[in-house]
Amino acid sequence: MMNSVIQEWADLELNVHMYIQEFQGKTVDRKRRPVLLLGMDTKAITFLSDLVLPVSSTMLIGLDVEDRQVCVRLQASLEWKQPFGELTLYHSSLHIQQEQTLYITGQLNQMLRDVQFPTVSRFAYEKAAEQPDLQKTYHYIDFTI
């Protein structure tokens, strides 16, 4: 069952793949794995993964944020993790150089505009969460870009 969930993540129109880029100063052979993006701003990213990785200052991860036209490559360091059912929730600090911020922010904003799934404001989402009898389920990704 878990493999079907991971494949669903990979098939999302806006998807993210993670890989270990460097560990203890050595480059690692890139093997990408889909993750589910939960939140992102210009300094941090939060995602779910089926992998259990150590939180280590000597590990640098790569994140490819992709849609059908663009792939934005980001580097990050894991800051914390916590179990989330059979998955692991990760929060990472992004390594974005100042001169890259505008370009990356522009690309990510364009990707979000092009995503073809219904979006709802934070206010409407929070209101819906307070009313369990509503028929429609909202999925919320917290973007501050």
C-alpha cells in the first residue's frame, strides 16, 4: 500500500523529489525519492517521506520541485523530524543564496499558479476544519513565497 502512496506523490502536477546530495563531506550517488510537500517559504521546507533519515549537520539533501515545465533544484539541511504514522515528517532549512531568492521565488510562484487543483484561502480552510460535517475535504499546503 505504501508504494501506491509514494507513486501518487510522484504523479502530482507539482511534485517534489528528495535525495541525499552530500554526507560527511562526500558526494552521494543521487537516487531520488518522491516526498509530499506540506509547507515552504524562502528559508524552510516541510515534507513527508517514507524514508527515515538522521538529522545530521553533515548531511546535505537535494530537493527537486517540479511541474510539467520547470525543475527548481534546492539544497537543504534537515533540522528536525518526527514520526507521522508510517511516514516521517521533516522540516529543513533551505540553502538559497541571496541572488537566487528572486529567481526561485518567481519560479515557485509560477508553478503554484499553474497547478490545476482547487485552492482555498487559509481562512476558508480553517473554517472548514472547524465544521466536521462538511462534505468537501480540503488539502492544505502552507506556502509563504
